[in-house]
Amino acid sequence: MMSDREVILHLGLPKTGTTAIQNVFYTHRDRLLDQEHLLYPSLSPNLTTPLCSIFQEDPRKHIANKMAGISTSEEIASLRKHYLEPLDLEISTTSWTTLLLSAEGVSNLTRVEISKIREWGEQYAKKWRVVVCVRHPLAYTRSVIQQIMKGGDTLQELYSDPPIPNFKGKLTNAIDVFGQDNLRIFDFDDASHTGGGITKVFSDMVGLSPDTGQFLEAHTESTNESLSSSAVHILDSLNRRRPMFLGSSRAPRRAGPRHELHYLERIPGSTFDLPEAIKEKIRRATHDDVAWLNESFGLNLYPDLVSAPSSSFDHDDSVDRQLTHDRATIDSIAEIFGELVTRDVYHNQLNRGRAALEKGDLPLAEKCIKEATRLEPDEPEPKALLEKVVGALGLGDEKELE
């Protein structure tokens, strides 16, 4: 019966081991359903993109959709249908007691958008619980800066306005929609170091049996995506010299993070850290926010940030001060790296396009050759092939082209 059911919304927050939790729950979702009557939807380990695409007022603003070039109202409608139909089907045809929706990006939605998620979910269950993991603001900012850079931002931009947890801003909407008594807060470092592991603590909070919690913790794989300081500065230079976007469109001659990170993550060296001036800026900016979090939920987190901020600090927050090599060397490495990765992806897309064209798969050929044209707009071959494909598509000719 619906009265016996509960929906648990896992809001992250971002950079709190969310990916590790999502992957292990997704991998063992059949066991969770059989033994715990918990449904973890098969649509995706991370439901951020599906839920944001369905319920966000303008899904084009979501980074995954922006990278995919979603722009028209027809594409938005198709995207929403693509995600909502299988999600509704699985939830409505599966026997479960607890439905777990893990989507850290939902914490960025407006109160109205989060309300729409609740309205949709209440066709399946009236009872809701929201689980939130928080993290020390300095560690959060260090990690989020690296994540945002993978989308094209530069260090100078991020140091000018450092991303901070914004506990009050992210949680107030959830409190308004679900009620403060239905939020459960735990700390990332406490869970990692003293609570038996992040997955074990999370499992306890969503009501799993101790045996299942221990099983999931034992099968959790680390997803540490931190870059070395050298890798961060190469990526920073690449973002400055070869921007990821021109306006809202993907820029030419840039392969993008999916191809670049495979190499950047292999660059050794000391782990990236924030300049002391930026750390002090974050301490000052989060002082009141941490005090609000502790007061609202009866916690005693991050006492180093609750104490009065210092009266003075070093104002030199320049990027150059952190460089492990001189600027010219970093820029040269970034330029060579960007060119090599772009050419590699260009040839891969061009070859895939040719193969699809030979097989008569015109939609795939068009997609691959368009990408090759974006990567190397001055090359004549992809332009000629694209004209051939577009002409064939216009004629409705699905036969193999000569």
C-alpha cells in the first residue's frame, strides 16, 4: 500500500562521495530490491541529469544537456519523454517499500522545481525523507574547482568568486518543500574516518540492515578524481587558450573533458591545493553559513570556521604564484596536449563517419562527421562528406552511398 512506502531523496551534496555511493547501490540494485525491498532505478546510477531534464524549467541550462547541444523545444520534449517514461514504468510495475532517488544536482534547483519532483513522486508514496552529506568548505571548494574546470572555467575566474557549499541556500528549498524534520544530515569526514565508511553510514541512514550496509561498504570502489597541481594548471591553460564553449555552443578545436581527463589524471605530482588567500576568503564567506547549519540541525561541525575570522590575510591570490613550472612552459604543454587530443578524436570521428556512410547509417554518419568538422573546421574532407550525407538525408536515400 502507498501508506507503507517511502521515497528517499539523496541530495549529495556534491563532492561528498556521492558517485561511490551511487555506483555501488546501482551495481547491487537487484540484491537491494530482493533483500531490502528498496528500489534503486535502473535508468542511471546518478539521476541528476534525468531529474533536472524532466523538472528544471529550462533543461538547456543543465551542463550535460549543454554539452549535448540540446537547444530546441522539440529536443527538450523528446529528452523529457526519454527519461520520464522508463522511470515511471519501472516505479509503477515494481514491488517496493523504499524508493531511493540519488541526484546531487537537484540541490541546485529552485523551490518550485523541487516541488514538482515531490508532486510527481507522491503518486507513488506520500512519505519522504531527504538525506544530505556535507563537507568542510575548504575541502569542498578545492574539489569543486577541479570539477568546474572540467567544464571549461579558468582558475582566475574561480578564484575571483570561489564556489562554496552554500548550505543555507541549497537546503532551504528542500526544507520548504519537505520540512526540516524530514532532512537527515551527516558529515563526509566523520563518515569516512570514524563511522565505518561513507557507504556504511549512508546505508544506515536509509534504513538498510547492518549486513547489507557492510556488504555495500566492502564493495564500494574509490572514485577519487583529484588532479595533481601540474595537471590543474595545464587544464587551466587549455581552458584559456582553447575555450570549451563559444556562447552556448561547443567551440571548435577542443575535444572536451571526456577525452582529455584520461591523460590529465595520469600526470603525477603534488595534489592541487588552494592558495592561502583563497582559503581565507572561503573562511570568511562560510562563517555565517556554517553557523546556520549547526544551529538549524543541532550539529557542531567545522569549529575552525565558526570562530571569528582573522582580521588580515595575504591578498596575493594570483594563479602564477602556484605554478610548478613557468607560465610559458605550462602554456606550451597545454597547447601541444590540446592539439594532440583534438587530432586523435578528429580522426576517430572521421573514421566512424566514413564507416557509417559505407553501411548506409546516415544519421550516425552525420553525427560523427559533424563532430569531425567542429574539431577541425579547416579540413576539407569532413565538409565534403557532410554535404554528401545531408544531401542523401534530404532525398531520404538510406541505401549505401557510392
